[in-house]
Amino acid sequence: MSNKSFLLVMTVLIMMFPFASRANNCTTSECHTEFKQLKKLHFPAEDNCLRCHEKVGKHKFKLVEQRELCFDCHDENRKRKYVHEALISLECSACHNSHGGNFKFYLKSERIDTMCFECHDKDSMTREFIHQPLADGDCTSCHDAHASDYPTLLSAGKETFCFECHEDKDYSKGNMKVHSILEEGCTGCHNPHSSGYRYMLSAAPGGICGDCHEDIGEKAKTAKYKHLPVEKDRKCLNCHEAHASPVESGLKKKQTELCVQCHNKWIKGTDGKQFNIYTMIRDNPVKHQPLEAGECHGCHDPHGSDFYKILNARFPSRFYSEFKVENYELCFQCHDSALAVSERARKDTDFRDGTRNLHYVHVNLKKGRTCRACHEPHATKNRKLIRETTPFGKWSLPVGFKKTPDGGSCSPGCHKPFTYNREIKTKPVNKKINQ
Ligand code: HEC
Ligand code: HEC
Ligand code: HEC
Ligand code: HEC
Ligand code: HEC
Ligand code: HEC
Ligand code: HEC
Ligand code: HEC
Ligand code: HEC
Ligand code: HEC
Ligand code: HEC
Ligand code: HEC
Ligand code: HEC
């Protein structure tokens, strides 16, 4: 007979004969009265005290060999892959009252954790922010007290375990992009029991990210130009979701929307000047392609940078700058540096007068004009990102650009009007501007 059916038969027997023989019963009106007070007696205790107690003298008893004691009738648990140490050492009575009891399963106390804390550290499980099932004392909602097929006596594998109660955090069904660390379960960031931080996190919500992403955490702290939101308030969580997001890089929103959620007002930059990038993008229909694609990070490092305006590569910060290819690393990540290096214009530039490369003319000088003299990197009203005015100290210098079918003209505040024409094969119209 299997143990299960044995238990079943016995249970039925007990129910049929509630006052079953107490032939060997030692509980009389005078002796061992404590058992009588129990709400319910454990079947063998009701049946035969000598099942477990061996007589070794006149009213002298010793427990029968531990192995026989309980496993004789309750055996299932030992067959599982992971067995609780307390079971291996046969300490059933650490949790159960062998004779019967007032609580379910003859447990020694109503609250399960009371028994667990007899052997396990209470402090680490009762810190300020405590997981609800633990607050209820309910260790066995997650652990099997006896044995399990999963490590740590859990009711499921580490990867899926938490979904048993937090179904909404199982992102495998939707089309969210999931933070890859979640593949290893949730305990990389959450203590399953309790912690000193909200949501039982292993560190403060904003600070937890730097524990694994040391490089970014470090950059945020040491960058020459810091980006305020990375270190302020919710820190990383100002921009990122911790678990999953419909957008790349775990961002809360698409970059264009994310960034302007703060940059929709006048903000003072590290150079002390006020700017409002939102109105600039909103009011100017011609957008730089990476911006159109929602990639502010094509040019900016949102975590902080050693380059001015948290740019992700070098770019001169002033109106004039000596030309060196590496100074324009930012633009030349995506644009061919020949644009400013080659004196003779190539076919791929429209800014030429005959074969004269006008980018070279303006930029490639000891006191070269930086791209910002004519272009706005985000958005403009004119094609080719040509700006209407350019910041020159405190002055907004008009550019006065006009496009013609074969070229264009400008009448800027810095020199007399010039025109250029791509179709002119011979003599250039204007000379190199001396600076
Ligand atoms: C299923 C096995 C089992 C049966 C049946 C059983 N006992 Fe026990 N008994 C134990 C174990 C195990 C201990 C020691 C650990 C403990 O406290 O539970 C024990 C301890 C005792 C003790 C020591 C004091 C105490 O409470 O710790 C007494 C007295 C005792 N039993 C009396 C009885 C009597 C009387 C019966 C029959 C009515 C009986 N037992 C039936 C397992 C059993
Ligand atoms: C002779 C067989 C037998 C032995 C030995 C035995 N039990 Fe039991 N046990 C039963 C039966 C039958 C039941 C079901 C009826 C009842 O609750 O008393 C039961 C019920 C229980 C229950 C409650 C289960 C439930 O579903 O409510 C616990 C807990 C328990 N036993 C623990 C122990 C422990 C601990 C020992 C060893 C100290 C032990 N048993 C030894 C037969 C046994
Ligand atoms: C660490 C504490 C602990 C130890 C040690 C322990 N149990 Fe239990 N046992 C429990 C708890 C808690 C429950 C109730 C389970 C639940 O809440 O789901 C339980 C339930 C039971 C049940 C009834 C439900 C079931 O799983 O069949 C039996 C029978 C049982 N235990 C037998 C034993 C036996 C036999 C031993 C020793 C070999 C033992 N237990 C050791 C804590 C323990
Ligand atoms: C009689 C002492 C004792 C009691 C009571 C006890 N445990 Fe344990 N438990 C141990 C020992 C010993 C180990 C093995 C050493 C360790 O990992 O701390 C262990 C290990 C564990 C483990 C880790 C297993 C692993 O694979 O890492 C869990 C989970 C656990 N116990 C849960 C519980 C729960 C839940 C309770 C209460 C229902 C409980 N224990 C009560 C002694 C006990
Ligand atoms: C919400 C589910 C949950 C509850 C409730 C819970 N645990 Fe755990 N416990 C876990 C998980 C998950 C782990 C594994 C942690 C890991 O792998 O990093 C664990 C690990 C453990 C360990 C192994 C050592 C350690 O501390 O990591 C012990 C011992 C333990 N729990 C005991 C308990 C006790 C005692 C209680 C009740 C007071 C309890 N647990 C309640 C989920 C839970
Ligand atoms: C047995 C069910 C159960 C399991 C398993 C479980 N939780 Fe919970 N958890 C709850 C309950 C109940 C609450 C409180 C209600 C709520 O906020 O959803 C809670 C709350 C939380 C909270 C705090 C939510 C808040 O708003 O304060 C976090 C974080 C959490 N659980 C993480 C986890 C992690 C991580 C795991 C896996 C290690 C896990 N839970 C497994 C039941 C469970
Ligand atoms: C990379 C670290 C990390 C991992 C891994 C992680 N979390 Fe979180 N979790 C957080 C942070 C940070 C918060 C706080 C979010 C906030 O304040 O917006 C949080 C909040 C929560 C909350 C409460 C707020 C809410 O969103 O409902 C629950 C519940 C939760 N996590 C469950 C889980 C579960 C379940 C898993 C595993 C599937 C998991 N977490 C994995 C970092 C993590
Ligand atoms: C326990 C370690 C751990 C913690 C804590 C952690 N991460 Fe991660 N994170 C990883 C791993 C591992 C990867 C995947 C490998 C990689 O890209 O570095 C990853 C990847 C990422 C990615 C790239 C995702 C993509 O789609 O390219 C982002 C963004 C990210 N984490 C943000 C965060 C944020 C924000 C936090 C804090 C809420 C955080 N991480 C906390 C381990 C962690
Ligand atoms: C101001 C918004 C913002 C803040 C604050 C922020 N990030 Fe990011 N993060 C982004 C954007 C935008 C991207 C995507 C572009 C990129 O890869 O640089 C990103 C990408 C990442 C990536 C993936 C990078 C890669 O190379 O794939 C990680 C990891 C990351 N962030 C971690 C963090 C951590 C850690 C913090 C806090 C120290 C943080 N972020 C704070 C906006 C932010
Ligand atoms: C949570 C609000 C917030 C978000 C979101 C945010 N920023 Fe900022 N940003 C600021 C604040 C405040 C400043 C001005 C203070 C500072 O960093 O020096 C700033 C400054 C800047 C600067 C100028 C830095 C300087 O050196 O003057 C740039 C460039 C910038 N942000 C780009 C971005 C980009 C790109 C994004 C999106 C990936 C973004 N910001 C998202 C708040 C935000
Ligand atoms: C093609 C490169 C590029 C892209 C893409 C780009 N920026 Fe910029 N951004 C720059 C450059 C270059 C500057 C410095 C402008 C200057 O000083 O002339 C700048 C400056 C800024 C400033 C500071 C403005 C000021 O006047 O100080 C903010 C804020 C900013 N960018 C936000 C964004 C946001 C938000 C996005 C995405 C929607 C974005 N940028 C996309 C190149 C870019
Ligand atoms: C992340 C890549 C990237 C970076 C960095 C970048 N650009 Fe662009 N830029 C593009 C793309 C893509 C286009 C549109 C496709 C093309 O080249 O025809 C474009 C177009 C332009 C145009 C307009 C061309 C037209 O046909 O409308 C100008 C002007 C321009 N960029 C200037 C700059 C300047 C100045 C910088 C440095 C401050 C810069 N770009 C940095 C990718 C980039
Ligand atoms: C003196 C003004 C001026 C300066 C300085 C300038 N550009 Fe231009 N750029 C133009 C004009 C005008 C056009 C459009 C020509 C046309 O379409 O007729 C243009 C066009 C472009 C284009 C589109 C492709 C092409 O060549 O037609 C790119 C890319 C570009 N510029 C990048 C840059 C970069 C990068 C810098 C800084 C290294 C820069 N420009 C500096 C005036 C300037």
C-alpha cells in the first residue's frame, strides 16, 4: 500500500470510529492530560503511544529510532530534488507537534514564520520595507517547508517564480523589450524578503542601476559636462524603465518625447545660457535627419560627456575655430570629412562655386567658421539646415541665405553679399575669405 492510500484509509477509519480503541492510551484523567486539551489528536497518538515511544523501564520511555518515527507513514517529501535540511536531520518536531495540535497540520504555531525564525535569521527578513507575504508570516507561499524540485525550496524556477503572483511582470507575452537581466529572475535587484529600500530593492531605486552599469554610473559622476537628471531626483529612472519598455534602451518614451518632457521650457545650460529646445524643434520644419529619426543620442550622450553640451564627440564650442578634422569629430561621424578637407569641390557637395569647395573656403582656416555659423544642428526653416541668424557673441547675426536653382547667395552680417553658382566651370566668382 502506498503511503498516500495508507493515510487515506487511516483517516477514513478514524472518521468511522471516532472513539477508536485507546487500548494503549496513556492519557487518562490524571496522566498526560495536556494531550486532551489539544483540539485534535494526531492519529498514531490517539491509536498507540508506543508507536513512537519504546518502553525501556517501568514508566521509562525513549523515542523509537528517529528514522521510523514519521517517515514510516509520511514519505513523499524525501523523493524531491531539494530537501530541507531540517527534514534531513529529521527534525519534524521543530515545526510539528507530534501528538496533535490546535493549528492546521499540527503546526507548533499559527504563524508559520515563528517556526522558521527558530533557525533562520529574522533580521534580514523583517527590515523596513517588507514583502507582503512575509509581513503575513507566510513563508510557505513561496517555499515548500519540506522539499521541492527547485533550488531554495521554491515553488518554481527562479526565472518564472515571481510571476506566480506578479503576472503583470511577465513580459514574455507582449512585445515589450525586456531588460536582459530579468532573464535571470528578479532577485538581481529585489530582495525577495525585505530591505531598507522601497520595493525591497537592494539599493535606492535610482542608485541601483550603477551597481551593474558601473561605466555609466562612473561617467555620470566624472564627466566634465554633467547632465543634471542623471544625478537628480529619480536619477536613471528619470529616463529609463527598470523592467521593460516598448522603446529601445529601456527608455520611458521615444527620445524626442522623453527629452522635451523637460526641455519644453527655458533651461539654463552649463554655459549659463538659457535654451528651449522644444520650441526650436516645434517651430522649425526642416529637421536634421538623426533628430527626425528620434535619435538625440546621435550627437548627445545623455549620461554626461567631456565634450561641450554633452555632445558625444568633439565639436568646437565657439563661432571661430582653427580647422582640424578631429575638432569636428561629431559631424564627421556621419558626414565625410572631405567636405571641409578637400580644396576642390566634389560632386557630392552643393556648396560649391564651380569646382571651388565653399565649405573648405569657410571652414578650413586658422580662424575658420564653425558649422554653426551657417547651420543649426537641430532644425531650421531653410533647407539644408541653414539658419536665419547665427549667434555671434550677444548678437544674432543674420545669415541672409537664398537658394537659387544652381547655387545660392547670402548677405550675412559679417561680409558683403556673395553668390555662388555650381555650373560655372572656370573662374570662381569670389575669393577665399581672409581671416
Ligand atoms: C507519532 C509519534 C508519536 C506518538 C504516537 C506519540 N508521541 Fe510522544 N513524543 C513524540 C516525539 C517526537 C517527542 C519528542 C519531541 C516533541 O516534543 O514532539 C515526544 C515527546 C513526548 C513526551 C515528552 C514531553 C513532551 O511533550 O515533549 C511525552 C510525555 C510524550 N511524548 C507522551 C506521549 C503519549 C502519552 C503519547 C500517546 C498518547 C505519545 N507521546 C504519542 C512522538 C510521538
Ligand atoms: C502510524 C502512521 C503515522 C505515523 C508514524 C505518523 N503519522 Fe502523521 N499522520 C498519520 C495519519 C493517518 C494522519 C491523518 C489523520 C490525522 O490528522 O491525525 C496523519 C497526519 C499528520 C499531519 C497532519 C496532516 C494533515 O493533512 O492535516 C501531520 C503534520 C503529521 N501527521 C505529522 C507527523 C509527524 C511529524 C510524525 C512523526 C513525529 C508523524 N506524523 C508520524 C499517520 C502517521
Ligand atoms: C521547517 C518546518 C517543518 C518541518 C521541519 C516539517 N514540516 Fe511538515 N509542514 C510544515 C508546514 C509549514 C506545513 C504546512 C504546509 C503549508 O502551509 O502548505 C507542513 C505540513 C505537513 C503535512 C501536511 C501537508 C503535506 O504536505 O502533506 C505533513 C503530513 C507534514 N508536514 C509532515 C511532516 C513530516 C513527517 C516532517 C518530518 C519528516 C515534517 N513535516 C517536517 C513545516 C514543517
Ligand atoms: C530546525 C531548524 C530549521 C527550521 C525550524 C527551519 N529551517 Fe530552513 N534550514 C535549516 C537548515 C539547517 C538549512 C540549511 C542551511 C542554510 O541554508 O541555512 C535550512 C535551509 C533553508 C532554506 C534554503 C535552502 C537552500 O537550498 O538554500 C530555506 C529556503 C529554508 N530553510 C526555509 C525555511 C522555512 C520557510 C522554514 C519555516 C517553515 C524553515 N526553513 C525552518 C534549518 C531550519
Ligand atoms: C515572496 C516569496 C518568498 C517568501 C514569502 C519567503 N521567501 Fe525565502 N526566498 C525567496 C527567494 C526567491 C529566495 C532565493 C533568493 C535568491 O536566490 O537570491 C529565498 C531564499 C531564502 C533562503 C535562503 C537564504 C537566503 O536568505 O537567501 C532562506 C533561508 C529563506 N528564503 C527563508 C525564508 C523564510 C524563513 C521566510 C519566511 C519568514 C521566507 N523565506 C519567505 C522567496 C521568498
Ligand atoms: C505568493 C505571492 C507572491 C510572490 C510569489 C511574490 N510576490 Fe511580490 N508581492 C505579493 C503581494 C501580495 C504584494 C503586495 C501587493 C502588491 O503591491 O502587489 C507584493 C508586493 C511586491 C512588491 C512591492 C510592490 C509595491 O508596490 O510596494 C515588489 C517589489 C514585489 N512584490 C516583488 C516580488 C518579487 C521580486 C518576487 C519574486 C522574488 C515576488 N514579488 C514574488 C505577493 C507575491
Ligand atoms: C534591474 C533591476 C530590477 C530587476 C531585475 C527587477 N526590478 Fe522590479 N523594480 C526595480 C526598480 C528600480 C523599481 C522601482 C521602479 C520605480 O520606482 O519606478 C522596481 C519596482 C518593482 C515593483 C513595484 C512597482 C511596479 O512596477 O509595480 C514590482 C512589483 C517589481 N518591481 C517586481 C519585479 C519583478 C516581478 C521582477 C522580475 C520579473 C523585477 N521586479 C525585476 C528594479 C528591478
Ligand atoms: C544586476 C545587474 C543589473 C542591474 C542592477 C541593472 N542592470 Fe541594466 N543590464 C544588465 C545586463 C546584464 C544588461 C545586458 C548587458 C548589457 O547591455 O550591459 C543590461 C542592459 C541594460 C540596458 C541596455 C538595454 C538595451 O536594450 O540595450 C539598459 C538601458 C539598462 N540595462 C538600464 C538599466 C537601468 C536603468 C538600471 C536601473 C534601474 C539597470 N539597468 C540596472 C544588468 C543590470
Ligand atoms: C536624461 C535621460 C537619461 C538618464 C537620466 C539616463 N539615461 Fe541611460 N540612456 C538614455 C538614452 C537616451 C539612451 C539611449 C542612447 C544611448 O545608447 O546612448 C540610454 C542608454 C542607456 C544604456 C544602454 C547603453 C548602451 O550602450 O547600449 C544603459 C546601460 C543606460 N542608459 C544606463 C543608464 C544608467 C545606469 C543611468 C543612471 C546612472 C542612466 N542610464 C540615466 C537616457 C538616459
Ligand atoms: C528630467 C529632465 C530632463 C530630461 C528628461 C532631459 N534633460 Fe537635458 N537637461 C535637463 C536640465 C535640468 C538641464 C540643465 C542643467 C544641466 O544639465 O546643466 C539639461 C541640459 C541639457 C543639455 C545642455 C547641457 C549643457 O552642457 O548645457 C543638453 C544638450 C541636454 N540636456 C540634452 C538632453 C537630451 C538629448 C535629452 C534626452 C535624451 C535630455 N536632455 C533629457 C533636464 C532634462
Ligand atoms: C546632429 C547632431 C545633434 C542631434 C541629433 C541633436 N543635437 Fe542637440 N545639439 C547639437 C549641437 C552641436 C549642440 C550645440 C549647439 C551649439 O552650441 O551651437 C546641441 C545643443 C543642444 C542643447 C543645448 C542648446 C543650447 O542652446 O545650449 C539641447 C538642449 C539639445 N541640443 C537637445 C537635443 C535634443 C533634445 C535632441 C533630440 C531631439 C538633440 N539635441 C539632437 C547637436 C545635436
Ligand atoms: C548621427 C549622424 C549624424 C551626425 C552626427 C551629423 N549628421 Fe548631419 N545629417 C545626417 C544625415 C543622415 C543627414 C541626411 C542625409 C544626408 O546626408 O543626405 C544629415 C544632413 C545634414 C545636413 C543637411 C543636408 C541635406 O541634404 O539636407 C546638414 C547641413 C548637416 N547634416 C550638417 C551636420 C552638422 C553641421 C553636423 C555636426 C554638428 C552633423 N550634420 C552631424 C547625419 C548626421
Ligand atoms: C559659411 C556657411 C557654412 C558653413 C560654415 C558650413 N556650411 Fe555646410 N552648407 C552651407 C550651405 C550654404 C549649404 C547648402 C548648399 C546648397 O544647397 O546650395 C551647405 C550644405 C551642407 C551639407 C549638405 C551637403 C552639401 O555639401 O551640399 C552638409 C552635410 C554640410 N553643409 C555640413 C557642414 C558641416 C559639417 C560644417 C562644419 C564643418 C558646415 N557644413 C559648415 C553653408 C555652410
